[in-house]
Amino acid sequence: MEALATAVARLLIRGGWLVGLVVLETLLLTGFWLAGPTPFGDAFDRRAAEADLLLLTLTSLPTLFAGALLSSGDREDGMGDFYRSCRISPTTQVMGTLIGQLSVMGMALVVALVFSLALVTPSVLLTSSFATSLGLALLSTAVHGAWGLAMGSWLRSRWSAVAGALIFWLLTVFALEALITALLGVLPARWTFPVLGTFLVADPSQFVRVSSVFFRGQGWAYGPAFAPVREFLATPPGWALFSFAAAIHLVVPTGLSILGWKRRSR
Amino acid sequence: MSRRLGLHHVTKTYGTKPALSGATAHWEEGAIVALVGANGGGKSTLLKMLSGVIQPDAGSIEGLDEFTMASMPDRLAFSRGWTAADWLAMVAAWKKAPRSRVREVLAEAGLDDARNKSVAAFSQGMVRRLLYAQTRLTPADLILLDEPEGGLDPEWTVRLEGELDRLRAEGKTVIFSTHWLDFAVEKADKLCIFAGGKIVAQEEAAVWRILDSSTRRQNLVEWIQVEP
């Protein structure tokens, strides 16, 4: 697995992903910090919420694309078949690819985030708010990378995998949110908590984004029904539950990827 | 006791299309077997099954676990970032081969000067040599080669013939597919003729050696056309 992860990381670096992402993310983030008053202050404000949104939008699309391209590329190029002939199991292949991908995408994110903040307001690098955002952005990278791999292992070609990744991104980042918001307007009030709660936990993009809000002790906009959730998340069992849910968001797409490759070997 | 590789009514279907049906054959350890026949006849499907890439839908393959296997695929496209040395180093890590073997097999394949170049820029023949080189990283006693001669220039074609002689001298079992009938007849012990997803004939290569090239081809075409 280690050899494969190293090889995947090397391929992404040589393919220009690392440099491209660092430049893109640094430019966007620096511009964002320069436009706003105090990014990542200890208090959670509108700008911090926007920063989270920007980070999650930034991290999710490239990682979805990279995962989809890596996995569908292995399929189209015949590398997946070659792994099997070398007795590399689908599990090792998927885990190695995911780790290699995350190491590069995560590195790009950390470099861009630290560099852009160091340019504008270096003091915020030491705040807990920054640590929360960075941690959740890395989680978003992992979750979306895993979904990208899952799509690449099931769809027929690179093009269909990229198209699938784009549709997934539009759906989870924008379309589902609009749909749920519209739905809540017509549903009875007692349905608000179960519908919104299910959506916020099940949608990987929203799960990471909303966790970021709740971890900062905020989220009044979701209504009083979510106050206990916010308080619960601040406790050790709440952390355990969050970690479990985060693990599910990683395990489901990873499992689907492995299943996709196993299906091909049958 | 000599080991044996056996196929018992091995069948593989993709969707509704049978890629291989009812393949039955037995090969002794040390045999050199050439799989010849029509495109889509089932040769690559059988090699993929022997190398563990796919599993049969029905039937069984006996004795495979008793061999250590090395396999050369017919097709592998490389992303732009792969160099020959990096790719072989990764395969060497999987096969637990010493790192020093990478340089050795690169030199054997005549790729030492190109070791740090992108494989995507290699000619077809260079890719074939690289794919063959990875089979040499660790000792194996069953060698599976899918169209090993494809894209090789005359010099490396002669070297490939020499490689098969060397493998024979070392007592290795070799199963290779090819469209180059004379090469199969001259280098193999047995010819396994495929058509329409079936093994239509199994012949001793020695019998074909007395025929001239043109008659061999004519015989092969006739076998393919009598596909059951």
C-alpha cells in the first residue's frame, strides 16, 4: 500500500496537481482575506462562515476530480488489471490511491492556507478557530477524494467519471441545499428537525460545513431544535459521535470503490 | 513429482457474450505453450484468468497455486508522470524484489539510458520491453506473456526468441499468446488454437515444424474457420 500511495503522490506532483492547487488556493484565499476585516478571529462571524464555505468549495471539487480521474484512469489504462496480476487486492489499491491522493491534496491545502494567512494576518494561525477550519477542510478533502475514487471505479471512462464528479459536487454543495430549503417551507414545523438533521448528516459537504459551525458553538440559524445538538457536540460523546459519522462518510465511498473493483475481477 | 496446470471446462462470459467457453487443457511443468488463433478467440481472457485478473464463471483451474507466477499484460497505458525506474521500483516493492534488481532488469531490457524518462513517451517496443522486464524482478516458474512480440524491432525480436530459449533451459513453464505463427511453432512445445471463445485444437508444435510458413498459416486459418 505504501509503494502505491507514494507512486500516486508522485504522479499527482509530476502531473502539476500540487503546484496548480497551491497557486489557485493561495490566490483565492489571499484575495479573500484581503477583502475581509478579520479572518478566523476567535469569534465566529459572517466572514468566518464565508471562509468555511470557500474552503469547502475549494477542497471538494479538485479532490472529486482527482479521485475520479485516478480511479477511472487505472481502469482505462489497464493498471487495475495489472495490480490484480501482481496480487494487489482492490482494498490495497483503493486505500493506497486514497492515501496518496490525500497526501498531495492535503499538502496543497495546508500550504495555501498557512501561506495566505501568514501574508495577511499571521496571528490567526495560532487560534483554535483556524485549527477547526483546517481540520474540517482536510476532512472534506478526504471525504470528497473517497467519493471521487468511488465514481471512477464504477463509471466507464475518464469523461463519465469527471462528469459524475461535477454532478456530485453540484448536487451536494448547491442543489440539495436549495431543495431542502424549499421543502422546509412547505413541511409542517415538526418535520423540520428530522428532515434538516438527516440532510445535514447525510450530505457529505453539508456535514463538514455544519460541523464547522457547531464546533464553534454557533448555528442559531438552524433553529432551537438544533440547540441540543450543538451542546452535545461539545461533549466527549458528541465528539465520538462526530468521529463515527465522519468515519462513515469515509467508509461508504471507500467500500463502494472496493466493491467496484471487485466486481470487475469477477 | 512434476507439477501440472489444468483447465477444466473453464468458462467466462461478459454480459451475454461468451469470451471463453468450456476450455479444457493440461500442461506439464516446463512446457512452453503458445496460444494462437483469431482475434477475440479467448486467448487474452485465458491469460487474464491464469494471472488472477478475472475469475472464471464456471469450471476450474487446477495447480495454479503450486507455481510462482509472473505476468506480462498485452496492454498498459502509462500516465505522463511515470518513469521506467519509478514504475519498476513500485512493482519491485510489491514483489519484494531487492531495489538493485530494478537497475539490472532495466539494463537487460536495454532501457537503462531511458530509466528516468517518461514512459508515456516510449515507443510501443520500449513499453513491451519494460513490461517484460517487470516479469524478471523476482524468480517465477510460471511466465504468462500476452503478445510479447508486439512492436518489437528485429533486434529485440531475436532477443525475445533467445529469452524463450533461456526460459526453456531453466525449466520454466511459459504460456504466451501470439499472432506470429512461425514464432509460436518454432519456440513452443504445444499450440493451443482458439476461435470464437473456444479451444478448437491442441497440437504438438513439432508436427507443425515440418510445414512451411505458408502451409502453417493455411492450416491455422482452416482451424479457425471450423470453429464449432
